[in-house]
Amino acid sequence: MEATATVAQEQVAPLAVRVKELEEELTCVAGDWDAFRPRAGEATASVKALAGQLGTEQGAHQLTKELEGEASRATEASRVKVQRLKEKAEASWVEAQRWKEKAEASRVEDRRWEEKAKESETEVTQAAEASIAVQAVLETKIGEHDALKSAARTACEALEVKGV
């Protein structure tokens, strides 16, 4: 802003010098007013034009200052918005990491359950095989028992026939 003010002052300085020159010239010709009246009118018009130009430049300078302030405010608002978006993105990334970890833990848990299921399947198969073996042994024992029972009956009948 100081640079803008300096530039404006540098632009105004030649105009101020010119205004001063015109005022001095006007003072010189004041004595000869009637003879130099047209020139005095031109000088007055020139001074007025320069004063108008100076006012325009001051207005432009003021507008430039206002625009700089507005640009600074917009820049700050954008910076704040970018910071918020960055924070949201970081939070989303952290949340995604959490879900990724949960998914990995779930996959590990699934593998563990699959292994337990395989172990259970193996145990059931072994139990079924053992049950079949026990059933075969029991059927053999039942067969032997039936044979012994039948032999005992036959022996009892033979003893009854002999009268014992």
C-alpha cells in the first residue's frame, strides 16, 4: 500500500508542479488581464483540468486501496476454506484407514473361523470314523454274545434232556 501511495505521489508531484507553474503564470498575467485575458482563460481551464485529473487519480488510488483490501480478505477466506478442506480430507483418510484396519481384522477373523471349521470338520470326520469302528466292534461283540447265548441255551437244553 505504501508503494501505491508512493506511485500516486510521484504521479501527483508533476501535476502539482504544473499547477504551481500555472498559478505563477496566472499571477504574472494578472496585471495585463485585458491583453492576456484569453490566455488567462486557457490557463484557468488547464488548471481546472489538471485539478480534475488529480481528483480522478486520487479516486482511482482510493479504489485501488479498496480492491487490495477486498483481495486480501478473499485470499484469507480462501486460505481458511482450503485449511478446512485439508482437515476434512485428513479426517476422511484417517477414517478410511480405520475401516481398512477393521476390514483386515475381519479377514483375519474369517481365516481363523475357517481354520476352526476345518478343525471341527476333521474332528467330526475322526469321530464318525471312530463311531463306525466302535459300531463294528459292538456288532462283533453282539454277534459273539448272541453266539455265546445260543451256545449256552443249547448247553442248557442238552443238560435238561439228560436230566441234570
